[in-house]
Amino acid sequence: EAEVAQSPRYKITEKSQAVAFWCDPISGHATLYWYRQILGQGPELLVQFQDESVVDDSQLPKDRFSAERLKGVDSTLKIQPAELGDSAMYLCASSSTVYNEQFFGPGTRLTVL
Amino acid sequence: ILNVEQSPQSLHVQEGDSTNFTCSFPSSNFYALHWYRWETAKSPEALFVMTLNGDEKKKGRISATLNTKEGYSYLYIKGSQPEDSATYLCAFMNKAAGNKLTFGGGTRVLVKP
């Protein structure tokens, strides 16, 4: 069964360091999403791609966060520099169309010390 | 800001008992309501995508109803089993907000043997 892959699963870093997360969506899914989930809250959309284009990054803190999906397949989310408040679960999801169910990866648990 | 509320935040259920919980969302500009199940250390898994007022969907012992006019959805678990222990997330898709999913904070269900 096709799955969304994410790595690493866990990341511990010190504040002011750079971190990067990788996501490989289900093959053929044009839409890719990055979410941040803080404990006790629901996932919040950070950025949405349609193929290689960003269609929504309104909630992405652009002073420190960046995301790319250069060939319209896998994607990287970067944080530089990391801050204590960035500690969260970072989820990647993909869907065949924007109206269909989203398929999630297992997430990357980030801890910033 | 779209407000999606889930209640209760958590509940304990005895094995074999049935339970239900609520997702409330804005009733205007409704497009779709998604339910996801998120087990610890696993990926969130789509349960239902609901689009029609009065819709009822079922998957095994789990079912959901939708009332778009008053802005709520119920999720029911019949004869709860320990493997039903998870966080259940609802997510609302609003026509005016494009294709963005706004998640509730989730209901954490713990089924005790």
C-alpha cells in the first residue's frame, strides 16, 4: 500500500541551529501539505504545494521557515534558526486533488533545546 | 479565523461500551468535513469525508453523521475495543477559504480493558 514517507522521525536540536525535514508523497499526488501540530492542538497548515508551486504559505513564518518542492515530487521543509517555540510535530500529507482525503506521513517530532 | 471545536478533549471508555463525541464548525460556506484517526506513533488515517447535510457514513464499528445547517458532526464508536484508542481529529473545508483544511484540537479516546 502506498504511503507518505517522512524523515527523520525524531530530531533534537539546539536553538539557533538549522534543521531540515524531508517528505516523499504518494506517487502521482499533485498536492502536498506541510502541517505543524503543537501538543494538545490540531494540525495547522504551514504550506501547500500544487506540483512545484506554492499555493498557500500564509501561515509559514517566512523569516525562518522555507519549503521547496523543486521537481514537484518530494519536498523539504527547513527551519533556520530554530527557536524553542518550534518544538512540535511536523506532518506531511498528500492528496490526488485538493478536495480529496489527505494521506499523512508519520511526522517528524522536533525538540528544540 | 475559522473555529473548529471538538468535545470532549479526552474520554475514557470501558471496553465493550459505545461512545460518541462532537465536532462543531461554522455553518456558512460549508464544503466538506473530514474525520481522521491518529494512533500513537502512527500516521493520521482518514476515516470519512462528508459533504452532504444529513449524510451518515460507516466503517466497521465507527460511524459519523453530519448536520451542515447547525454546524456539527458526531462520531460514534460502537462496542469500543482497545485498538480504538487514538486521537480523533475532524477538519473543516470552507468554500471561502479555498481548499484549506482547518482542524479541531481532537478528542483523545482511551479504551480500558
